[in-house]
Amino acid sequence: MSVTNNYLEMQIVNQVQIAKSFKNNCEVATKKDDGKTSKEEHKLLKKINKAADDYIIALNKLLK
């Protein structure tokens, strides 16, 4: 499926960038309290990254 509406395509591209930014912001947030990422935070980051990556992949498929 290919997006033929340029405005819709821009929204999808925007969401991909937001998801990438979200991943980065979550990583930074884990270091805000004590300067390092704990084991629990690391486990949660892995799950967040996986979910965000899956979302990005699904969105990118719509652009092809």
C-alpha cells in the first residue's frame, strides 16, 4: 500500500520522527534522577524501544 495523499504522508513521517524522539527522551529520562540507568529502567527501555520500533516499522510499511 502506498500513500497517495501528500498530507497524510507528512503525518506518517511526522509520527516516525516523534517515535524516534520518544525513544531518545525515555533514555534521557532514565538518567535524570541519579545520572545512570538502573537494571529495571534498562528492562523497561528495551520494551519501550521494541514497541516504538514496531510502530516505526508499521508506519514505514505504509509509505512503500
